[in-house]
Amino acid sequence: MNNIRTRFAARAALIAAFAVAGAMPLAGQAAPQHHNGQAQCQNCGTVVSTNTYKREAQRGSGVGAVGGAVVGGLLGNQIGSGNGRTLATAAGAIGGAYGGNRIERNMKGEIVTDVRVKMSRGGYRTFTEQGNARYRNGDRVRISNGRLVRG
């Protein structure tokens, strides 16, 4: 009878030990791993999105505005007579200048890409770069001198 109790107690202790060991993570798994004492990169992150689009130029040279004003003035001069013609000419010149300037700015536009990065220490930053996208979602990047580099 003693032998049965001893076996039962030994099996219960063994089962309890396995249950406790399986429920608790190993100390090596729970501790963060820092190789050679290096801390987490403060300027590193992961690309979460990119958006490429055409941005129009900030200013035109004036050629589009002058050309648009001439064409608009000529077309406006064809309408009406007397004071109405004068008003139509002025309105055509003003509208033509605005339209010509917008067309010129659009023609001189540039391709840019907004790159949104989730920083490793938390938060998001957006970087605007000229040209088409150089990065894809999931790429690891870091900031060096205010610019994105792979890494």
C-alpha cells in the first residue's frame, strides 16, 4: 500500500512540474535580446505606405500667363460691342492669364512620393521624395541626415 502511495505521489509531482514548466516561459525567451549592449535604433522604422503623384510647380515663369492673356483678350474682343466688348476683352484677358498660368505650372510639375514610416520607438513620420517610389511596404529604413536610407 505504501508503494502505491509513493508511486502516486511521484507521478503527481512529475505532472505538476511539467505543468508549471510548460505554463511559464523560459527566462531566456522572456528577456529582450541586445547584442553587444546595443540599444534599439532610434532612427529606424518600417515603410507602411507610399503614395506617388504629380505635384504642380509652385510658380510659373509668366510665359503661360502672358500667352493666356493675349489669347483670352482676342477671344473676348470678338464678343459684343461698345462697353460690352471692352468688358469682355478685359474678362477674357484675366481669365486667359489665370488659365495660362495654371497650364504652365501643371506642365512644369514634378513626380513626388510620400513615404509613411512607422518608427521603431513609436509614432509615424512622412517623408516626401522626388521621383517614383524607391521603397515598398515592409522595407526597413533609417533616417540619416533627414533622409531615408535602406537599413
